[in-house]
Amino acid sequence: MSKPDFALPCPKFEPSADFSQCKSYAEPEDEREVGFCKRSDEYKCVSIIPKSLHLSQSSVNDYLTCHHLFWLKQIKGVQVKDEFKSAPLKMGTMWDKALQRYLGDLTIDMPAEIDKVQIDEFSLAKVKGLFKAYKQLEIHVEEGGQLQAAINMPITFDNTWGDGSKLELNVTGFYDRKYSNYFVENKFTSKPDNYLDPYFINSQVGTYFLADPSLDYCIMELARVPQLKSTGKYKEESADELMERIYQDAISRPSFYFIGYSAVNHTYGKKFHRSEFDLEELKSRYVHIFREIFDAGIYNGWYKNDRVCNNVLPGIQCDMVGICKNGDNFNQAMYEIREKKVKF
């Protein structure tokens, strides 16, 4: 990023000694990022007019969901502490970490990951039981896949600034597993049907296709979250007993838990081809998102979309709704400001 233009209003703006920038401005480690604020209660600098924007695919989805959600997470840097995240999110994290370690990332310390998110023992039992079945079924994984391969996709606009420099949006993310001509995404979900229609996964999967023209298809590996309850005759069962019951259920009907399971090939998943996604429309969407975020920064257009507070994902409440209800004041025991990656 070129030298920042401090042109937007900020009530905490204090000019440096030479009036070149704000006293609290911190230069980002990644030059494509908008700069940070040194104040402990702030995250991004809100006074900069960005000539480029560095967004993850998930942050773009935040903006599409609710402008205020984007503002809280991406501008104010607010995030839920790991221990306060929902049980479904914790289970999804554990599934991802277990798979990555099993497939070769030995840097992952599972006991440390479990301790970090403070997942309850019965939720953990669901992950352990299904993962035990995954290994017992000897699910085949093609060798040569790159785990957590980075996405770094610049989108340059036709428009330019007065100095002739191009506007640029940089979209980032990670493939769960990437090969030379296809990629694999893993989901641990109670509603696998949500991932079986290209229209509803276009934002993520389409972006991943857009980032690499050599990719021909994607495989969505969908594992269903076990719904067995510890009620009735099982009301006194331990977490270990629940894990074993889930394991036995999963190996007795693997196609229910592992969507698209093939007993012949020992594989599972749903294949989607590149041609099933409208990539030109998606690229155009990113261009408009940049313009809208730019305008929102100038006009403070971070308004709330209360229609999605209780359904930010199908059947899931937004984890920021309590902050919005309290006038953007947040409980510091439950929330924290994200780490700022700045130059020193």
C-alpha cells in the first residue's frame, strides 16, 4: 500500500509531530492491509481512505450478511473468545484439526486445541465417535494434496484514482486440501443439505475456483454431526459411552454420516464442477462489495440488519447480537480485540 491518506473523520485522531499521520497509526505487516490503531480498544484505522482492500472470503460473507457485523469484526476487531464459541462451531473446529493432523500436519497438538476451545465432553464425544468411524472405514484420501493451501487473489478494477493508481481488492482464504486440478472442502454439519446446491455454496466454492483457473472440480466432504441423545435408557451414560455408541452407529450406516459414501472406493463427498458456478457474476460482486465498503467507510454506513440476528446461518443466532443490543458495548470476559499484525 502507498502512503496512507488520512481523510476520514475519527474522534480520536491526533496528528503526529510532523503532521504526516495520526499518533496512534500502526503500519500493517502486510502492505495490502489497511493500517491499524495502536489504541488497546481499537483495531483498524478508520481515518484512511483505502486504495486497496484485503479481505478474506469469510469477511466478505460477514459484509453480505450484515454491514454492522462486518464493522464489529473487521473494523473494530471484536471476536468471541474461543471458550465462549458455540458448541457446533467448536465441534467443527475439532473435526478440522483432527483431520489435518491425521492427514499429515503433525504440528497440531490436539490436547492443546481441546483445552484452547474448552469444548464440553459430550460435544467432544460426538467428534471422537465419528472420527473413530472415519478411521475404521479406512476412508481413502488421495496423496499429494496440500493442506490449508493459501488463496491470494488480487482483483484489479478498471477505475483508477486521481494519481492514476489502480483500485485493487485482494481476496484471501485457505483450501482445506488442494490438488493440481481440484480441491476438497470438509464440513462437519448437522445440515449437510445446505452444501449440496451450487447456488448456496457459490460464495465460498466459487471464490476458490476463481482464485485458480487450473481447478476443474471440487469435492465437498460432508460429515453429519451425530444427533444421538443421552436420554431415556442412556441418560446416565458417560461421554466415553456416547462416543462408542456413535461409533457403532456410524460404522453400521456410514452413508448416513458420510454423505456420498462409497463402500467400494472407501470415499465420500459430493463433486461439483467448475462450470456449475457463475464465476463472472461472483467477480462482479466483489467489485461492487469494494465500492460499498469504501462508501460505508466515508458515510459511516455500517447499519444493522436485524432480520438476520437470529439466523446468521440457517438456524444459528449471530454471536454479536448481544453487543448490538447493548449499544456496541461488549463484555470483555466474553469478547476480545483481535491481534494486530503490525510492523515494528
